[in-house]
Amino acid sequence: MLAQPPLWFVAIAFLCAIGPLVLFHELGHYWVARLFGVGAEQFSIGFGHEVAGWTDKRGTRWKIGWLPLGGYVRFVGDMNPASQADSHADLAPELRSGAFHLRPWWQRFLIVLAGPVANFILAIVIFATFFLAFGMPNTPPVAGGVQSGSTAASIGLVTGDRILSIAGQETASFEDLRRIVSIRPNEEVIIRFEREGSIRSTNARIGTEQRADEFGQTYQIGLLGLMPPEPNFDRMSIFEAVPAATVVTAKITRSIVDVVGQIVMGQRSVKEVGGPLRMAQVAGQQASLGIFDFTYLLALFSINLGFINLLPVPMLDGGHLVFYAAEAIRRRPVSERAQDWAFRGGLALLLALLLFTTVNDLATFGLFERLGRLIG
């Protein structure tokens, strides 16, 4: 078992993880805005008091805030970093042409959408780079063996069976099989498989296994009990690697959606929801394992950041997209009063979620258990 990395290392790793992801996200907004001629007053990585910064020739203030838990681009005419329109702003005529909120709804929609899309693109670039350098894992979804007493054995799977789909999701590779099964411990699913040219299907309850990572932290995983055949890695050109990386990114996003659905439906404990402290710990752990583990984690973090920002919550990009879609349907903007109340509610929700996940993180670290022993 490996020792936990020191706190200073965790802090540096977290900054090295969250900084580039936020930068890439905000650059997505910024570059599409520039494409449409929208002016940017501020580009900030982090919140709060400015630690360092400079102003470019276009008048944009690039700065780094002391609290590195996000970032924003403040466009001409914005009231705040959430890009609410400043109805009291008296814009000079030369600035009105570059004001974000005076642009057509579809331009605003694309500018906001560009942030999450940039995070998905970053993940695709990372995966494509791995595939070019090492090949893409593409082991056939064929049973190389069946573990005695496992779910696979109980439903009659045998060596040589090709798994076609699990829980309605196609298993094009053994890696797909692992991904689908791992997030479904104790879940009832339908498994389709091929044996000697005959396609069959059966119901099965995925098994569960308690595992520990390199740092001794335990977690529960779904287990079918199939052993893989000989691992296979496909060498790729860049024209093959990018589409393959896009498919992998889409599949990981689908897994995130599935896990969120499980939490909402009560199939998973809300205690599994982590926040910034847990992210920092994982970043430090993966960085201590090496650059490849850390870079792979960046791809996963980037996908999560893109997905979370697409949620229809005011204050997030997804909330803005909902307002612009409503504007397109109604052919007039949502009232400022309604937007203001929505943003207030969204802010309260995000703060509550931050508090909840922080408590979860501290519980995961064993803080409350240690306090209980001290009090007792």
C-alpha cells in the first residue's frame, strides 16, 4: 500500500489539474465570442482578489484570482461573472456592437455552449494522444474464462461466449464490458451473448466486490466474473485516433449519466458524491503515480467539468442555454426578474451542494470518526 502524498503535493497537483481545465473551458467561451465580435472585459482563472494579471491590446484584463476553484469571462455589458445583463449599464455607442447581450440568441447560445464543448475536446485530444502513442485498448468481448461461483457462472456463461450487450448497451470490447459492469453492482440487467453462432439473452444480477486502491481506500465495484482473453491494442493513425477518442469520451459521458441516474433513483448512496477536497486528494494521488496516470485523470476531470456545466442549473452554462432556448421559442427574452430569481436559486443550490460535498469529503477522510473517538 502506498502512502498518501503530502498536503503540499496534493495542493500543487490540484492546481495543476483544475487550472488548465478552467482555462480551456473559458477559452472556449472566449474564442467563439471573438469569432462573433463580442468584447471581453475580464478573463479570470480563479475568483476573488487578483493575484497577478495584465491587460492586452483589446482591453481585456487577464488575471488570476486567489481562489482557484473556477473562472469566468466577463463580456462587455455583463453585470457579473455569471453573465447576467447589466440593465443599468449605459454603454457607449462604440461598445454596443461588442456587447454580449445585444447579440442574437443563437450567438449567445453558441458562445456559452463552447465552454463545455472545449472540455470534451480536451478529453478527446488527451485520449487521441494516448492512442497514437500506445495504441487503443480493444480486447474482444469474449470470455477467456469464467470464475467459479461468479454471476457469469450462475447464468451459464462459458469460455468462448461473446458478450454483445449488457443493460441495453453494446459491448464492442472487453473494456466496454468492464466499464458497464463496474458501475452496476447488485443491479439486475439483461445480458445478450453469442455462442456458436446463436444469439441468446438472459437476466442476471451483477455481483459486487469490495476493492482497495493503491492508497488503501476501499470502494465497491460491479463484477460479472469473466476473465478477459489476451489483451489487444490497436495501433492508429491520427485520422483513426480522433474518432476513436470521440467515441471513448461519449461512452465515459454515458457512464457519468448512468451514475447520476443511479444516485437520483436511490440505487447509489449520496455519500459517493465528492467535492473539491476529494478531487484534490485524487489529483495528488494520481500525480504521485506518474504523468500518464495524472494526464488520464485530467481527461476524466475535463469530461466531468463539461458534463456538470451542461446541467440546466442557473449560474451554470446549462442554465444559460435553457434561457436562450426559451427565448428562441418565445421570441423574446425571459424577464429580468425571472432570471434574477433563477440565478439566486441556482447560486443557493450550488452553495448547498458545495457544503454537502465538503461534508462528504471530510467524512470520507475519516475526520468525523476521529472526532467521535476524541469526544468519546
